[in-house]
Amino acid sequence: MASRKPVIRWCKQCRKVPAYGTYDYCSRGCATAAAGANLGRDSSFSPAGFISNVWETIKSAEVVWPEDSPSTAYSVTCKNCRSHPSTPGFEFCSRKCGQEYARAHRSAPSSPMSNRPSGSHSSRMSSDSIPAGFTRSPIPPVDPKSSAARSSAECLMCRTVPKMSGSQFCSDGCKKNAHKEAPLLLEVYSWDPKFYDIANQFATTWKEESRPPPVMRVYKIVNSKKVEDAYEDYKKAVEKQGKFSARGKAPGNENRRWHGTERKCNIGDSPENLTPCNSSQCFVCCILRMSYDVKLSTTGWFGKGIYTTATSSGSNEYVGRSPPGSNCRAMFLNRVVVGNAYILNKQQESLKGPPKGFDSVIANADQSQGLAYDELVVYKNEAIRASWLVIYG
């Protein structure tokens, strides 16, 4: 019996391009046009004329920018198809047009890495240095909590189209390409809602009397697929055993926790310096290159494990001084599979793992016991992954 061919769902507005994913339209431009059409209530209303007039008005309008932002207006018409309006803040109307333009204008490199600066990921890190064939339209400074910021957050890999929901990438293709180049640092720009999310967590969990230092840069850490798969497999196993999702928690009772350690180089100080060094004494770069390793950890109050905390100022105590030539410090924000946590309030340096039936150890802050801030300890490499590198003053 012959298999049925897939049915193509065409865009309800232009009727020329397949609809994107589960949406009714191929692009935000067509969705905008359709919304405009719905405003008409009489037979004399022309959707095409309405949209044309709107965009002609925008083209001829004088855009007033804040003093500290570029005095350049948005690209209005899609740079590829030249027929649909571009997505605000981008040069293309859709992911399809962005990919078509990239294929047409990016010369084929002699090797997968030949079009990248030697020893640097800056071709994808800096706002002034982006993939060949693209000129990113400027996005004006906005309140990170506003809907404008949420709609303008771009894929951290291609920097051309918005992210997928719940992801830092626009597509599985960009995600796969990032894993191929791992370990990789991708800068999160200050207008991205994720920047606000992480900077806010850093500030609100700073428990010292002094004001929290400013967050200067945030980088997404892309681990290799092998490293990520090991973490995801462990999380699934813990979730299957504990069924945390049914209790309203994240799968595997996953949490975000800080980890501070020494940095001997200036990685992260600028988007041009994102390649991990090879020094065995630069623990930041060791974690970036190889992830966490319990064998290399020192024995703490709760045994030989990997220590994290919900308190950014507590983690800061292990960061140490800024390396020579730098006025910045670096800290990891990690995903940690907490699972079923065993609660401790006293030192137990002999621990090599949590008691049977538990997945981690949590020690709550207790001044009477000399514990100034909380600790979360895991004893398996696959229970923790560095997700974000935060550079602060």
C-alpha cells in the first residue's frame, strides 16, 4: 500500500508559501497583513492597499532614536523576497527567507571552520561581527521586561530570526550547528529577556550588605551533544524514579544554581576572547572544555562532590581576584538535577554520595553551624551542566 504524501498547508494570506509550523501564515509579515485585513468592514476596504499605505508611511517617517543608540531605521522590506514586510528588528520576513538569502550569498568555505577567525568564536559573538551575508538591523534599547524585548530576542547562533519558544535558537538546525562547534560561548545581548532573567537572579540572590556588582556580559554555554545527552538521560532517569513533574516541579527537580571558581585568563571579558585556554589552573576554562568532574573536586564540608548554591554572593567567595589585565570576574549559572534531596545541617566530610534513595544533598544556611549560605551538592558528573557564564564587575 503506497504511503500518503504529506499535505502542504499554504499561508492563508499570500497563498504562495507554506505556512510555518502550526501557524496559519508563512511569516509575521503575512500575519500582520491578515490582521489589517480583519479591520475592514465594508466592501471598499482593500487589505493590500491598507498594508501598502502602512509600510509606505513607515518608510517615509523620520525615526527618532535615543542619543546612545544607532541613528539607523529598521529594514522595512524583506531583503530576500522584496515583497513582504520584514520582522521588526530583522532584515527578513521569515526564517525561510533568511535561510534562502544565506545560501545565496554565503560563499562555500573550503572547510567547515575556514570562514571563522582563527582561535575565536567572535564571528558569532559580537554585535559588530556576524555571519557572512547578513547585516543585522539595529534593535533600539528597550525595557527587557516589555513585550517588545520578548519579540526582538534573536537566535543566538544565526542572529537573523527570533528564537523558538523555550529555546535560545531559531531552529533545530542552528542548535545542531552550535553543538558541532562546542564548546562554544554565545553572547546574550542586553536587550534579550534572558539577559534580564539571569542578571536579575544574580542581583536578587546577592546576600551581602554591599550592593551587587553590575552584570556586564552573559554568555550561553553550548556543550557537546555527548555531554548534553548524558545530562538529559540522567534527568530522565531521576524523573522516572521520583515523578517530580506530577508534583508541579521541573522534570528531575531541575534547578539553577551558581558555582564560583578561579579564572586565570580573560575569557569572556570581550566577545573577541571566547576561546577556552589550555591552562590546568584555569578552572573556568577546564569546566568549559570538559564539563564538571567529581574526581577533580576537593573535599568540602559535605564530602567529595560538586558544590553549588542559590546565593550568588556565596559563590563569589570562590571566584577569587580578577586575572591580570582584567577588571571583571566570572561565575557559572548551572542546571542541576536535584532529584530527591537529603537535608543536612551539620558537616559530614566523609560523604561520597547522598544516602540511599536520595540524589543530592542540600545544606541550608545556618549561622550557628558556621554555614553562611545554602549549599547543594551532587556527586555524579552527569547531574550538573554549566549553562551560562556571567561576567560581572
